[in-house]
Amino acid sequence: MSLFNVFDISGSALRAQAIRLNTTAGNMANIDSISSSTATTYRARQPVFAAQLDAAEGESGGVEVLGIVESQAPLRREYRPDHPLADSQGYVNLPNVNPVEEMANMISASRSYQSNVEVFNTSKQMLMRTLSLGE
């Protein structure tokens, strides 16, 4: 593996973690959104990652985001008969976003992002020191 491949791998991981952070932030922003029907209620979203494989060398080539999927967990329902979006039984639908899970996910994504920045910077320093050997 070339030293330059490290930049590609680290860059793909940075992109993946940025998507994860943005998705988690979207989940947190919609945690209290209320809807009158289950069809229009916000559902928690999570990115799906996969390893990119370099076919020529049979090695991992980074991370790719296959897509973003919605959670199939049941929605929350609260009895609020005075709410304007309440259904005929007095219930409103709330998203299936778990704030504890989302905060743990955000901390994990943030640390992964930070670790990949360190890999990127360390690789850059190693390359610069290698180039300075010829002076």
C-alpha cells in the first residue's frame, strides 16, 4: 500500500463520518416534531457504511456510504387531546428518535472523525519528513 492511499482511505472515512454527523443532527433536530398521521411522521435515519475494496490489490480502499435508511422501530404516541394535530382519539405521533442513542452516535462519529484527521495529519508529516531526507 502506498502512502498516498492513506490519504484516500482517510478522506473517505472523513466523508462517511461527516454524513453520519449530519444524519444524527437531523434526527436530533426532528426529535420533537409532531404529526397527525403515521405516514408523515419523521423516522430516525442512519447511514449504511461498507468497505471499499481495491480489486487489483485485494485490500480495503476506504469507506463508502451505501445509503441512508429509516428506522423501522415503532413511533411514539402521546395522548394530547387539546393539540391541533391530535387524531380522533386524542393522540399525536412523535418520531422514533432515541436521544440517548443519537448522542452516543454523535460522540462516536465525532471521535472517528477526529481520529481520521489525526491519521491524515500524521501521514502528511511522515511524507514531509521523508521528502526532507533528500536535502
